[in-house]
Amino acid sequence: MKARINDFRYQLAVGAWRRPAIYLCYALNGNRVGVDTWVLIWLAAAGGQLSSSQAVAAESVRHFNIPGQSLNNALIQLAAQAELELIFSADMLREIVSPDLQGDMSAEQALTRLLHDSGFAHRFIDTDTVTLERSLEQAASTNTPPPVTLDAMTVVGSKTGEAGTGIDAESMLADMRTYAVSHIVSATRTDTPIKQIPQSVHALKRTLLDDQQTINLSESLINVSGVVPRNVLYSPVIEGTLIRGFRSEQLIDGFTQYYNPGDRESTVNIDRIEVLKGSNALLYSGGSGSPVGGVVNLLSKLPQAKYFGEAGFRIGSDSFYQPFFDINQPLNDHVLTRITGEYTNARHTVEMIETQRFNINPALTLTDNDKTRLTLQAKLSRWQQPEYQGLPATGSIAGAFRIRPDLFLGPANLPDSHSDADAVWAALDRQINRSWRLNLKARYAHAKFDEKIQTLFGSDGLSADRPLSPTSSWALVDAELFQQQHERSVLGNLQGKFKLGPSENNLLLGADYSRLRDAGFIEGDFGPSGLGVATLNLQAPVFDTPYSVPGPGLENQFIENITYGAYLQWQSTLYRHLHVLSGLRLGKVDIDFNNAQTGVHVKTDTLKWLPRLGGVIDLNDEVSWFVSYSEGMRGQPFVNFVDTPAPELSNHLETGLKFNVAHQFSGQLALYQIERSQVAVTDSSDFQRRSVAAGQQRSRGVEIDLLWQPFEGLNLLANYAHTDARFMDDKAAVAAGNRLAQVPDDAGRFWAHYRFQQDALQGCSLGFGVYARAGAYVSNNNRFKTAAYHSFDAALAYEIGRFTWAATVKNLSDEDYFQPYGYFEGRVAPAPGRAGFVSVSIKY
């Protein structure tokens, strides 16, 4: 099968896969029919069978609700509802209209009714695999012999890519081009239907990223409600994405990224983005512990079983250029390779800002094409750019004077900051038998970053939103931050599927271990009198004080994070309409913080049970109601505590609705509350201004995410979030009830994309979107707040043969606005302004 699936007429409905294999079939109809005219429909039952007495799929009575339509589409829906593997040729069925199919019946009866008077008959190959053949009557009338099905040619794969895929089933659906995803892996570490997960979870398919012509990862995250992406101007030295008001964790294939350094904005190696909201302690740890606000898990592109590739080049405003490639090359049936890469050079509307970044991602898969799959991956990435500190609130969104939005605050000799990340990891997936599956992963990573800055110092310290002296003068401080990390992680789980009475069950037993060593220094030169190395008047800025390295550059701060735990997760479906998810983790957070310069040496050593419990009730075939509760625990490694430190704790309560109407209109509505406790806050009674783990914070809100495909070719996406994130006490030196910085009360996104179906416009597509959000406070003291804003974007693409041409415009109306920037917990950054991009690529 060729990689250019768009040239082949495949239709694939993907359900819960029982075996990780895709069967490509040949048939004879007098002459050999090419593989490109065949349709594979794969829908397998979730869960193995422990009882030999259970009924086969053909005899099991189910409720069917399939309206009259194309027989091809009706069979896809039947396969999904009956959990069958169904193999047939779409070319022979598209023009045939099926009857309505309503009521309780067996799959055998349902197939018979759908195929009545169609000229086709069905045949069960085994208990849950069906093929279609021309009926004897039709074969006689057309003088055509019935087809002969040859031996299956097997290529190992799975639907999502988490366990290591061969042929990615969803990428085979280039014709369907829908944004909706039925299953997700990250939420449970098992391939679970979204409608059965009692949690807000979201998946962004590669199709969506390509249609929107995503320039960087952060901008793609506005497609999920309640997410505040990090500003791409910020150096990759901390993960700044917020979910439901709190900091989230970014993962790659399930591994934590800790500071998330290197070229973290690239999308060239992303197959899919999966977003989980709230506490996710049960399954994810590493770094400093489990996520509190949520998880952004990036699923990588993995080797596939057929040769293909893509190479392209994108150019854009402000001297933007970006070559990229994706080469997939199987060496033989059992050894598959793939490598992706990208280089980006980009200037910004802010003067002096020029970013250079690149990443290379090789992968190797060894497979027996049956039960075992070993995938080895690596990532090499680099980033460099002058450190951008943002603008103070005074002079940008407040005050009696105005600073040019494109002004870079820094001397001409300021060296670039650097951020590097390298990693290698392996994943072993082994199907032990029909019921049990083993998955093991291990990774080694090394990262470092070096920030150099001449930063402002005002009357509010390094937050610097207010001048040090009236009305526009700040002090300047030379500073440097250097850190390097070595990380080793091991993850493993054993998954078992079985039936017990009226229930279908999925048991997951797992454990993980992560050891991260972090060493570095923070140095600052406040001048001989402690009032700065110079002053700067931002009404008439002159940067005549060159930057000087502020210290000897010796590592004096050492952190060792050890997190590990074991967990049990139980998923059970009762009577097909009640889905229960429960789990318990025994987690350990062990953090050793040693500052050799100040003599502070403190440790965190906490062992805690962390529960998770939730359920989903199917109100009908299209709407479900869910409720869930979970807890989280993460260390606070970069904090100087007064006494023995304690980890931060969280609990998360959520309820809502999930719906999928006629497989066209789907979405989620959620109400939630997250409470954080033992948050590190400054102890005002301590003369060294050290911290205590005593702060209380809470986030409440409502979110809605919608996807709609009213007819073929048109996809609509919309979301909205109202977030109320507050301090619940005054221990953080701010008033109780203050809003958390950078979190807008309201935000929403709308995107529409149409792929023309008319013959004269085949290959053309057009998209248009808008993102709007309310203002947000710049810092936790709520002294300054940015204004609300909106931004339009549009995309146009044309695909002919192997060539694709695409163009996009960001901030189409050239809106002028500021966003909270979060540099030393204050300041703002200007809008990037209108920017256009054009890309060309060739696939083979």
C-alpha cells in the first residue's frame, strides 16, 4: 500500500482493536483487483475472552441505529456498532442505497437486512471477521465469477501510535479528513473510546494541524478549551502552558519533559496531540512529580511498513524560512526506519529578535509482524535567540508614557541564549496472548540551557512592572541562568482484558521510575551599591551599558529528583452502558535541593496513596454523562524552604456530558474544580525571604468543545472556556481572592475548513478561524491587566498529484494587543502583528 493514501480510495472505520494488525486483502474478479480499489474496515472487540461459553459476534444481540444512506457508509457504522472486522470493496457499494436499520438484533441479522437486494452476501471468516461477496444471483446475471480471497498480507499497526504503530490507521483516512477522534491512549494508557473516559480529554489530529498550517506547537493548543499556550518568545527553560489556570506538563510519548528545553515548538514529528485536563497522578510521574493542571502528550510519527516521504520548504514574514523532511524507509518486512527533521530561522516584529532552531528525529522499529514490536527513537534539538524579557506594564498598558511595542530592552552586545535537548528511548510492545499485553519503555535524556540577560529592576523588584524612580526610570541588572539535566526513566505496564458476567474489563498493572539530576547556577550583578549596573529611562531609552557576565559561572545549585510509584487501574463496562474507571497509585516524591553558595540543603521525601475514580453512563446511543475525582502530587524542586519542604497536592472534581450525534456532531461539556494545597509561598517572617509549603489555590470553570462535519468536505471546530482561578488565602503576599496571573476569565476559538468536492476544484481547500479571549492579570498582585483581544487567521491550499502548495495568514486584521508574559511573574509582550507564510512540498 502506498503512502499517498489520497490517491487510493480507502475508507476505514476504526474501533477498539483486539489485535494490532491491519490486513490488506486481494481479490479476484475475473482479473486481479488492485489493492488501491479495496477498502479495509477494521473494528475489533475490546477485551479478550476468558470464557469459552460466550457467544460469537454473529450471534450477540445488539441495538442498531443506522439511517438509510450509502451502503458503504452504513456498513462502516454497522461494523462499529457490532464490533466486527469487515472487509469489502468500496468501489462496488458507493452507489447503492441501504435501508434503515433500527432495533435489537444479531450482527448476522443486521448484515442480512442491510445487504438485502444489494446483490451482495456476507461470509464470516471467523467469529468476528466478515467479508462481502457478490451473491450467486448477481454473479449469474453479470456472468462474473464470485471473487476468490487470497491469503491475507499482514502489517502490524495500531490506531493511535502510542504502542508503536506500523501503518497509522487514521493517516489512511486522508479521504475522510474529519477532526473527530473516537479513541485516545494517554488518559488510561489503553486504547479507550473517548465516550467511556470520565475526564475531559482531547485529541488534535495531524489533519487539523495541516489544515490550519500550524507554524508552531503553541498555536495549535488554542484548539482545546481552557488552555493558555506559552508565548513563543519565551526561552525554552520552563514549560509555561497553563491548563485550567494551573501549570501543565508536556510529554513526548508518555515521558515528561521537565523544563521542556530545545526546539519545543516544532510540529514536524508530531502525529497527534492528546490533551488531558486536571490532576493526572495515577499514570504520569517523572521530573518533579505528577501534573496538576493537565497534560499535553505529543505522539511521535513512527516507522511504517511502506516506503514514502515528504520534503518541503516554508517561507514567511520577517525573514522566516523553514525546510523540513519526513522519510519513511522499511529495510525489509521486519526492520522499519523513519526520520523527520526541520530547521527554522525566524525574526520577529520585536527588533533584534531572531530565532534559530532545529530538530532531528530518527526512529527504528523491529517487528515480527505478529506479537512483538520494539521501537527505538531519538531526538536531537537546538534553540538559540536573544533573551526577551518583555515590557513593563508601566509604559505599555498603563502609565503616562508609551514604549514602542517592538522595542527590545537590551544592549546590542547581548549574546544569544541557548537551549539544547537530546534524548533516546525505547518501547517494547508484546502481545502475550489474546488477553494479556506487556508494554515497557525506557529513556535517557540530557538537556541544558544558558540564559543571559540585562534585565530591568523596578520598585516591585525583578517583576519590574513599575519604575524604580518616577516616572520612567528602571535599574539594570546583568544576570545569567545556567542549568543542565541528566534524566533516566523506566515505565512499564501489563494489560489484561477479560469478560466477567455482564461486564467487559480492562486491568492495568504498572510501575514507573525516574531519576533526574539538575545542576547549575543563577548569578546577578546588582552593581557596587546594589542599585544596578546602570539605569534606563524608558521615555528615551538608550542602551549604552554593555552586558557583562555577572559571575564566575560555577555550578553551585544541585537538585536530584527521584519519583517512582506503582499503580492499578480497572476499567469495566457493565451492560454496555455503564463505564467505570478506578485506580490507585502509591507514589513517591524524593527531592534533594542543595545550594552550595548559601549553604541551604533540604529534602522532600513523601510517600502517598493517590486515588482516581470515575464513571460514565450512556444516556442513549449519542449522549453520555460522566463524573470523576482524582488527586495529584508533585515536588517543588526549585524553592528555598525555611524548613523541611513538602510536595504540592491537588484534587480534581469534574462532571459533564459527552456526545456524538450521527457521527457528525461531537463534543464535550465539562464543569470542574481543582484545589491546590501546600503551594510554596514566601514566608514574610523570615529575614531570608525563604518559602513555606502553605499556599491554597483553586480553579473552577466550565468548558465546551465542539466538532461538526455537516457534510463531506466541511469541518467546523469551536470551543469556549470560562476559568475562575484564585488564591484562597493571603499567604502568597497577595489578597485572598486575587486571580492567578495570565489566566483569562473567558476564551474561545472557532475554525472552519472546506475541502472542495467539485471536479473543477478538486485538491483545493480553504480555512478561516478566529481566537478571542478576555484580558488577564499580568501578575498575582492583580495591579495591571491586559485588554481583551481577538485574532483572525486564514489558510488556502492546493494539492495536485504529489505536490502541495499552501498559504496562511496569521492575525489577518493586524490587531494590536498585549499579552501577559510572565517574566519574573510580570510584564507583557506585544502581538506579533500580521504575518503571512507560503509552503510547498512534494510527497512520494
